[in-house]
Amino acid sequence: MTFEYLHAFYRKTSPEPPPKPYPELSVQDEVVLRFGMMEGDAHVTGDRVVYDPQSQNASFYSNGSTAGSLAMIVGGWELPGTAAAHAKRRSEGKPESLMPDEGTLLNAIVALRDLPQPPQIVLVKDGLGGLTVFQGDQPVKIPSYAAESFFRIGSGDVTAVAFAHAWGELHWDPVAAADYAARCTAHFVEGPRLPLPRAVEVSSRKPSTARRGEIRIVGLGDFEQQTLVLMTRDWLSYLGGIVKHVTFGLDDLGSSIHEGVDLLLVGSRCTEWELEGAARVGLQPTVVFWPSSRADSSRRHFPDAVVARDYATALYHVMRSPER
């Protein structure tokens, strides 16, 4: 058994499921939260059931499970019918993305509604803490909520648990329950922190806004930094960003310095001379990824920037900012 994450956005190919799955679990209760699993399956019976399939092919009813009311929580590309669109996007050389475009998403929801036993509620996660709730024909957008840091591992599980608690156990309206789940997710990624907070504890959290403009990235430091800059460009595209400009070092900044820099990546062997040079040319980034930074150094060099020492938090702050 292995467990490996280089950072909280790192995607690792799933291992092969065991040749002989474990015996099926059987659960019966008023409220049930069921996850799709690799090692086996779960047959559930409940009045209010929340299902997080974790993949496109895990059908809720195929093993005889039943639900009085079924809510399904999925990532955008986990919806049935989106795999072909994802493959087409790759074949056309388009950047891989965390979420399908709006048309593909709506087509997948319509196809889900046409199933013989459709879920009554569908929640689609955007990967950065926000949700879209589908009950009827009109989707309801739930914003992500601002967090100081972003520990993403397990955040989807927390979203599912919080929604199951609010909708299933407390009988909240699905939209209110989804909003509580988004707030709980922001609370968790900032820690990570469990157990779930009470509603009053997260009521003051500010929504965050998704990035709309183009992104400019600058890397300072050694040659390994070039690999990180290019990887970051790909990650931001995956998260839905549009990267306009990528620069290695101060000599290539050109006009981008006047247009503003959204993310500065500081390499492990970046010199004080380079940092002082960045200040001399007026480099004032919005977010800085600087793993080896000290608080006094980061404040002195970049007093107005968000300085992150972990990679996922830096990407999160580039893509989301608190509403003012």
C-alpha cells in the first residue's frame, strides 16, 4: 500500500484495484453518506442518501442500493457523459481543465436527469471550494469562501460530510446545506482542521471571487525554477486560469513589469542580488511562492504581496481572492 503527494494538487495515476475485492458493505439508516471505493462496494438503504462516486463509472443503483432522496456530489469531469468531451479537448491540444465548459456540464446534467432513477440533487465541485447546485433546470452557484492557506487533500470528503450533515441530519434546504459545506471546506483547507465547525463559527467567512483576467508569471533563481514555472503554467490552466505571459529572470521582464505580475516563483538558490534587483525595477507581484522565505525577508522584499511557502496555497491565491 502506498500514499504519495508531492503537493496538494498533484495527480497520481490510480493503482489497479485488487483482483479479489473485499466483501460488500451493507448499511441501512435514515441518513447515509456513501463513497465510491476501489477495494469493494457498499450496498446502502436510506431515506436521505448522499453519494460521492469518485469516478464516472460508479452507478449508485447498480448494486441494488436505494434512497428515498438521493444527492450526488461530483467533480465536473466525474459526471457521466463528460469523458468523451474531455478526450476531444485533449485531442485538439487544448489545455486540460478541472471543470468542463458550461455547455458540456449542462448536457451532462440533462443526461443524468434522463436516467430511469435520477438523483434529486446534484452538486458539482469546482475544485477550489465552490459548488453548483442542480435541483431543477436552474443551477444555483455557491461561491468558494476565502482561506489563508489551502490544504486540498481531503477537502472533497469534507464537502460531502458537511452537506450530508446539514441536508441529511438537520434537514436544511439543499442550497443552504451546500453553502454550509463550502464554508466548512474553507475552514478545513486553512488548517487542515476537523471536526466540522458549527454554522455560527463559519458565518462570517467572506466569499472569494474567481480570477477573470489573464495571468502573468515570473520566475527568479536557478535552472530548476524554469521547470517549476512551466509546470505552474500548466497547473493554472488546469484550474481554469488563462496564462498570458511567462518570464524567466529579470532580464526578460520587459513590458510585463508595467502590466503587473500575478505570481512570482522564487527558486531555492535565488540570490539577494536578484531580490534587490526585482525591487529596483519595481516588481510588485500579487502572490509570491517562496518556500524558503522568512517572515522578515518576505515583508521587506514584497510588503504588499501574499507570500506562500507551500505550492497549493500559492496557486489558490492566484486563482481566488476575497471579496472586498
